[in-house]
Amino acid sequence: MDFQTLALPESGVSGIAADALIVVLPATGDLPSFGGVVDAALADALKGGDLERKAGKSVYLPRVAGVKAGRVVLAVSRDASAKAFKSAVASALAAVKSGPAKHVAVVGGDASAAHAEALAIAVGDAVYHYSKTKPSAAPAPALAKVSYAVPKSAAAAAKTGLGVGAAIVSGMDLARECANLPANYATPTYLGEQALAMVKTHGLEVEVLDRKACEKLGMGSFLSVARGSEEPPKFIVMQYKGGAKKDAPVVLVGKGITFDTGGISLKPGPEMDEMKFDMCGAASVLGTLRSVAELKLKVNLVGLIPTCDNMPSGKATKPGDVVTSMSGQTIEILNTDAEGRLILCDALTYAERFKPAAVVDIATLTGAIVIALGHHNSGLFSPDDALAADLLAASAAGLDPAWRMPLDDEYDDLLKSNFADMANIGGRAGGSITAAKFLQRYTSKFPWAHIDIAGTAHRSGAAKGATGRPVPLLTHFVMSRAK
Ligand code: BES
Ligand code: MN
Ligand code: ZN
């Protein structure tokens, strides 16, 4: 997708050469002027009842006399926020993307960097198109170029915002594509290849450790999850070195369960297919590394991805088995379906060698976070108030909602085991919190946060598919740590 700014003509927007023109207007207050012809069409649509000045409403007008663009979409924004602008653009794009328009111009919003970024991400969401394993898929949308028409004085800021948005879209697309790909394609080996491909395309340093190398490192917890599968596990280490040598890196750790059957603690059948999305944390790490590399941020960033299938078999880990993690702490596996924490804990211990400024793990970790927060907010856990505040600020800037959850020590007692240093489950109550408490036991050496994305990384039902979240949040967080 080609994103550009366009100088808003003084004569109004009717002369803009594009295949479609999206005009975003506010739901309340005075109507801004877009120039005679468009103002008249807008007044007419409002008067005729074709358009209501209510958030989310839009109307599609083909061939408006006197307007150069072949189609005009008028879309109403709830307020002046970037969030409202983004959803107005999204509703307008729904009408345009199935048509022949290749070049869409957008006018409205405040032309700030934030609005420009929101525009780019709305476009990325609208045109993302999965076809890899679906030969009968409809052709990809024709849309190839988007111009944001802004006053000259705002052009520089808008251009910056479009650039950030384009990089985030690029990372989200990688995350969506990896996550949507079925588990018989998106194996641990495939994820390793995706990472290795970024050595050439994005100048990353990448190492893919195999089972033997992980054994040598003592990753007994990670490997206990991989035991039941014929598919070889991988531990992916990616480094982007945009900062000074002495700058402590940010480390992102992504859960890469390429399929979660539950293991011997087998999941029920319905919707089990969605457990191919259990590598969305890993996908968001791959995506964020791509975004950050494309933005050429002056920062050091490490991505760690422990990845394997969680399968039942004669070799699989059994409930009650005790394993030794890389940290030396032992774990009684009371439920083999609580496997995410078992692969993440060894990755967190591995992260110590980078002497990180901060470590953030991202995981489709618990069904309990979906009960707590639904599908809107990701769950953010951190004992470090400053780090939590930075991540919440990044969440707000990226329009990628997250809500802070508690980590009181009292929850930790639920992980007691008679046979090991800890159990891998803490019971049904507060399930997403005890999962986070488990991880916290591996994070004494660095500032740490955990993001549970089980409710936000993918959708079910008719819109089944990966969302690309939380790449916007993570990219903004890394931007906030860059020089
Ligand atoms: N991958 C699941 C969590 C999940 C659930 C992700 C729904 C996306 C949608 C995770 O490995 C899991 O199975 N968690 C268990 C933990 C329990 C056994 C303590 C859960 O949430 O039920
Ligand atoms: Mn599980
Ligand atoms: Zn899982």
C-alpha cells in the first residue's frame, strides 16, 4: 500500500484526482467546508435523510456532478479523537474496498500524525486479505494507494504519521498471515524460517535453536510441552540492533504454541481449530520486529519465541509429572493444557543473558482473561508501575486497548505444590492472574510485563481470523524507548 499526503486544494476537494474520495465529518458542531460542490452534496444527503449525523453512519455517492473522484463516501466521526476518525474511515472503506477504486483520497480529521497513523491502520485492516490456502478466495481489493489530503502546514506531521502507520500495518500483516495460516503449514519450523527470512529483508540477526540446543540450555519446561508432538520444537532468537552497543535492549517474548490440543489434559472438540491461533504472541513479536526495523528505530530489540505443538501421545507429559525449568526451579504439571507458561518461563530465563532494560511477554495465555476483559482489552500485568504506565501510554497511542490487572502476592500462594517448587495451575478463580504470577517467578532479574492476548489477538465466528494485535501497542512501546 502506498500512503501519501496531498496538499488540500484551496478551491476545495472536488478537484482531487482519485478514484474515490472519503470525506469525514464530525457528528456534532459546525460542519467544516470541503468546497462548494461537496458541501452541497453533503447538505443534500443530510436533508434527504440519506445520511444521519451519527457516529458510524456513512453514505456512498457514485458520480457526483462536479467532483473529479468517481465516488464520494461521506462518513461521520463521533468526535475529534483519532479513535473516532479511525472508525469513521473504516466504515467508509467498507463501501469502497469491494469496488474498483485503486486510489482513495481522504479528507477530514485534524491532519495530525495521530490521525494519519489511524488512517493507515484502518486501511491496513480493511484490505488485509487471506488467500494462502483458499484458491477460491475473492480477488484482493484493488486499493493500492491512499492519499491524506491535508493543509500544507500539517503535511510534515501527517507524513510522519502515515509512515508510522504503514510500518505498523506491515508488522500487523505479517502477524495476521502467520497466525491465520493453519497449523499444518505454520509449524515451529515455518516460524523459524519466517524469522530467518528477515535476516535478508530487514537486517536482523536470527538464530533458530533446535531441540538439542534447548536440551543443552536446560529448557526442561519448554521441552516437556514439545514431547508429545512429532513436529520438532524451535527456540527463535531475533535481534534488531538499531541502538548503541551499550544500550540495554528491550526483549519481547512471544508464546508460539503452533497448536494447542491441551495435551493429555485434552481440550473439548468444539472450536478446537482456533487453537492454531495459540501462536499469536509469537506472531506479534515477528510483526513488531518488522515494524521496528522498517521504522529504523534507534533502539536495540530482541525477540524470543519458544515454539512447539502441544499434543497428546505415548510420549507426552502426564498430569503429575515434575519437570525442571532452565532456572532450576521445578514444576509439577497438574494440567498439561496450562502449557503456555511452561514454554514462556524458560524463554524468560533465557532473556537474562541480554541484561534487558525491560522484558515484555505476549501470550494467548488464558481463557480466564477473555472472561475478565472480553475481546476489547488485552490484559496487562506488571509489578513495575513505570513500565505499566509506558505500556498503557503505548496502548493509547496505538489505539490498541489494554487494561492493567493485579499481581498481589496473595495470588501466588495458589501455585503451591507438594512435589515441586510450584504447580503450573492455581485453580479456576483468577486464572489469568495466577498464570501471570507463575511467570513472575522467572523475572527477578529485570523489569517485566506480561500481556495476555487470548481475547484480542483473534476473532471467532464469521469474522474468524487474526487481528494483528498487539503489534500497534508493542511498536509504540518500542518507539517510546528509542532515541
Ligand atoms: N491457549 C489456551 C488459552 C486460550 C483460551 C487462548 C481461549 C485463546 C482462547 C491456554 O493454553 C489454555 O489452555 N489455558 C487454560 C489454562 C487452565 C488449564 C489453567 C485455560 O485457560 O483454560
Ligand atoms: Mn492450553
Ligand atoms: Zn495454549
